[in-house]
Amino acid sequence: MNKVSAYFKESYDELVNKVSWPTWGELQESTIIVMIASMLIALLIYVVDIAGSSVLGFFYQLFQ
């Protein structure tokens, strides 16, 4: 039980004293970058899906 207690104390000490947390401004910038990147990736996947659907639809119509 002593090891578990020491683990939590050391973990808390590391989080409070050794970890460098981002500032509020840095956090906002990172959030905006992630949102933009997510939208671009979603748009890319949408375009690829629509193009693939169109190509397969055309291909299937050739054999009907």
C-alpha cells in the first residue's frame, strides 16, 4: 500500500512542478488548428467518397 501512495504523491508532484502546461492563448491556437485540419480532412474524404461513388456508378451502368 505504501508503494501505491508513493506513486500517487510522485505523480501529483510531477504534474504540478515538472510539467509545462500551455497558456490559454496557446490552447486556443491549437484548438483552431485542429478544427481547421479536421474540416479539411473531412472535406477530402467527402470528395473522395463522391468521386468513388460516381466512378462506380458509371462502371455499373456499363454492365446493365
